[in-house]
Amino acid sequence: MLKLIKADLHIHSCLSPCSDWDMSPKKIVQRSVEQQLDLIAICDHNTAENVAATMREGDHQGIVVLPGMEICSREEVHMVTLFKNAEDAMEMQHFIYKHLSGNNQPEVFGHQVIADEHDQVLGENPRLLIGATGLSLMNIVKKTHDLGGISISSHVDRPSYSLIGQLGFIPEDLQLDAVEVSFRMPLEKARIEVPGIEDYPCITSSDAHFLHDIGKVWTEFMLGAPSLEELILALAGKNGRHIVN
Ligand SMILES: [Zn+2]
Ligand SMILES: [Zn+2]
């Protein structure tokens, strides 16, 4: 039995330096429920430290939260990576931290707040999370797949930090699972204007940094359940699972 699942698969928490303080695990989940989303993903820059708390709050409020990360490659291209469980995301984070250097300057880049599901601040992440990792796009996609996750090229319609903006094309041997179009461009327009994306499953996500942006745009899927396993089937168009819009 398949169900229509409304998903916003790219949301930043207060751990991203460019994100609002209000983006706590609890408030993100509350807002997502208000927006009638069935599935969300937390994707902070180069870190997954607020993922487990948001997943616990999601359980509590009855919405599925996928653990993810928005990784910046050495080509300065953003890539949304999603995992089945928090353990896999933490393993990816461990790998990313080995290839990420520098310290954050909160007064310049913003605070990087680690919070629990009760809105308690647990501390700040001292790393330069907004920086680029030393990892190539190929490397990021390979490691993500080795961990059973998926890689989605972020905001491909944007000039900055996107595959098209940085490289001008999508490398054929990059095993992307999907491409993401931002809220700024309707999917139909992007399919015509952004070179090469028609060869990939296309989704749209809010890339929310503020509570009011959550669910601003979303993607609908026909899935057996709101899970990464089902999402993988939908992106591949298998077993009747598919992207609706
Ligand atoms: Zn980005
Ligand atoms: Zn983002």
C-alpha cells in the first residue's frame, strides 16, 4: 500500500553558522508538523551533531526525520547526503571531520549551537563548519554510498556553491542519486534551463535557515513508508515508488 509523502529534505538547524538561533530540534519539528510534512531531513554544513536530537523529537511528535549533512567539497560544491540512521551519519561525520580544517569565528560566521530535543543548549561546535572539506565530489559520493546513503546535488540552479555554478556541468561519472532545485526556480523551468539535470531525478527542498522557511517548497513521493529505503526506490522509480511532482 503506497502513500503520498510530503517531504522537505534539506533543513539547517542552529548548528549551521548561517542559521537562525530558533532552528532548534524541537522547533524545527513543531514547524514541520504545522506545515503537514511527513518526512524531513536535517542537513547542517559538514556536521550531523543535531541530527539525533531532532530524530528523537520527530519520534515524539510523529514525524520522520532523516539524518543528513550538507557537505562542501574541495571544489566548493554543496552536496546533501542522507543516511538510514544516526549511526551511519555519525560515521560520515567522523570521516568529514578528518578532512575539515580551521576554527569557527562566531562573531564573523555565526554561532554553531548543539542543542537537545528539550531546547537545552549543550555547547558550541568549534570547527569551521562553513569551510570546504578537502574531499572531492567523487570521494563524498563514494563514501556516502559505502555507508548505504544517498547523495543529492544541492541547489543546482544557484550560481554559488552548486555543481553547475562551480563546474558548469554535471560530471557523467558522478553517481548522483538526485539533483535538488531551490525554491527560487520552479522545477519545470529548471529542467529546461539547467544543463544536464533532465537525466537525473529532480527534487525541490526549502534549504531552510529560518523556521518560517520550512516547507516553503517540498517534494511529494509515493512511498510504502517515510524512510530512506523507500526514498531510494522512488528515486530509482522502482516497485511503483516514484516522485509525484
Ligand atoms: Zn548549500
Ligand atoms: Zn543548505
